[in-house]
Amino acid sequence: MIVRSLDPLRLDDGELWVAGGRIAEPGQGERIDPGGGLVLPGNVCAHTHLYSALARGMPYALEPPRDFLQILQRVWWRLDRALDERSIRASALVGGMEALLSGTTTLIDHHASPNAIDGSLDIVADALESLGVRSVLCYETSDRDGPQRAQAGVEENRRFFRTRRALSRGLIGAHASFTLSDETLLACAEAGPLHIHAAEGVVDTGAVGRLTRLGVLDERTLLAHGIHVDDEELADFRASGATLAHNARSNMNNAVGRARVLELGPRVALGTDGIGSDMFEESRTAWFRLHEDDLLAPWGWPLATLAESARLAGRIFGESLLGTLEPGAPADLVVLDYTPPAPLDDSNLGGHWIFGLSSRHVRDVMVAGAWVVRDRRLALADQDALAAEARVDAERLWSRLEETPVHTFEPQGAIS
Ligand SMILES: [Zn+2]
């Protein structure tokens, strides 16, 4: 069975053909055989941090963080300063590998490495392209590491935004309102569409209002989190046409609160904020969290937010059909080894998605017409060698991390 579109939901028993990197009319190019399973459009992760891919299980000997700011000062703002070019590459390869194996074909990434800024986005892009992952990249500009690094961040974004690769595009990355001066924020916005954290923790309260006042929130902006917003900011967000990447598991893990996802309007996409890139798992958890609060939440919500993630990527790539399997769409698709144990059609795919489907069913993955996963193995790289090399890089990274002090940045007077 072929899932042509997640929103509106459309399934059929027809044939699926690929030619020239795109879904083709029947009879043209290669026929995709579902093998009795299900073929889906590839999933899109609307916000992630590949640079954290080697962080799982890393040592932590400091006082436990008590709030979101301390999590940044003691964990992530130490890890990002310990990254060098080699560990950036290893992180991107591991993150890209896990994305493809879980059926995610596009990653919208937010990269930070304050001691290796220049050229870092090319390292990430090269690594992802070597595996066949589609990506949208940016560098996390911030004033927290001083004016030189802020300027270098803007420049890295500006440089990469101008490049044109087959599988990669750029946005202009900015960390968050509370670590950015007006000057730096405006320099980012002047360079292109922003991808910025907004109102993730209480420390960033007022961010959406500030972006609105500065005139930098528009339909090309991608905000991540959007939790601490008042009613006026919520209306500003909706009026702007911007997209919000909701990161349910990360929000739970950091205890930062709950986004009002049903009130934020139709442009709500799903990200992982660096907790892998398994969108089956993310969408399911996001759904359970939402449903716990609101039994009347619409059943189509998980699929609609995944479809919105794909539309976001489609707008960035200038591919309006990305995220569908309609003729003319880029051939980004996933073949699932899923034999439905109950009737399945376009009225109930949401139920199968939440209660049955998962990344364990992912068998084959295609990006832009090329097979990148075949029979649960990477097609373009040796995944065992890649993981073995990454473990060596992770040990090197962890030893530098232990020598990296707690970040001393405090948010004072950044918000206008
Ligand atoms: Zn993030």
C-alpha cells in the first residue's frame, strides 16, 4: 500500500514509480515494490542538533543542574566548546546514519561549535551527503562567547546560505533571544531567514514579542519550542506565518513546560532537539503528552504536524510536493516491513501510526531517487565501521569536555 500524503491523508493500492530522482507516472523508470508492506514519504525532522550525537552516556561530575539555564551552562555550552572538526564530522555521520535507519530523510539542523566555526557547516553537509541525507543547516550565532564568535557565526551562516548543493540548503541560525544583542540579531535577520530557539525556558520569556518588535519574525522564520508565550505573542506568531518546531521529548526532558501546540495554528512542525531523529517515536510521544492534557485533541494531529515538517522543508528547497509521493515529488520515501494486523485505509492510518508503526519497521529508504538504506543497512557507507570510528572520536571529545569549565554567561539586559 502506498501512502501518497499524510495531510490530507491519501492511501492507495496503486503502483509507485521513480525516474530522474522524482516520483514518476506509472511505467516510467524504476518500480518500487512495497513487498507486501507500506511505502511512506520520508520523515522530516524540523529541528535537531547533530552536534550532540556523541553525547549519550557522557560523563558528568558537576552539581546537577536545577533549571534550564544551568543545563545549558553545565552541559551543552561545555560540549559545544569541546567540539573540533573531527568530532563535528563524526557527530554528523552518526546522527545522519541514525536518521536514515529510522526513516527520516531530511534533517533541519542547528549546529554549534564555538571553537571551530569557519567551515563547520560544510563539514556537516559533506558528512550528510556522503550518506545520502537531505538537510537544511545553520550555525547557532550567539553573543555568549564574545563578539568575535558572534560575527564568525553570522559569516558562517551567510557563506553557507549562498551555497547550492544537491541535497543541502541553509538558514540563518541564531541561538535564542536571551543570548543575542539587538545588533547581532538584526545582522542575522539581514543575512536571511532565521532558525532560532524562542521561549524555550522561562529565561527566554518575551522572545516572540521581541522578534516581532524588531521586525524579524516573518513567514520564512523557523522558531523552536515556543513555550513561554503570552496571548499577544501567540497572536503575533500566528499572524507572522512563521513555523514552530515543537520538540515534545526535549521539553519533557528539560522540564521547561508545555507548548500550546493546538493554539499556535497550522504551522506547527515536529523536531527532536537532538534526541535522535526518530520521528515515529517523537510524534507518538508528542501525541501522548498532548492527549494526556486534552482528550479531545484531534487524532490527525501527529500526521498533520509531520506533514507540516515536510512542507517546511519543501518551502526551503522550493519543492512544493516534498513529503508526498505524488508524481513530480522528490523521491524521498521509506518502505516499511509492516503487515497490518487490522484493516488499514486512509480513515485510520493515524491509529496504526500511534499504536503500531515504528522505526523498527523501516526496511528500505530512498532519498532523491537513490537507495540509501537497503534491507536495514546503509547503502552508501559501512555503518559498523562508522560507529566504531565514532566511539574513538567520542572518547576524545569526552576527555576535552572534562577540561571545559562551566559557562559563565548570564542573561542580563540582552532583551530590549
Ligand atoms: Zn534546539
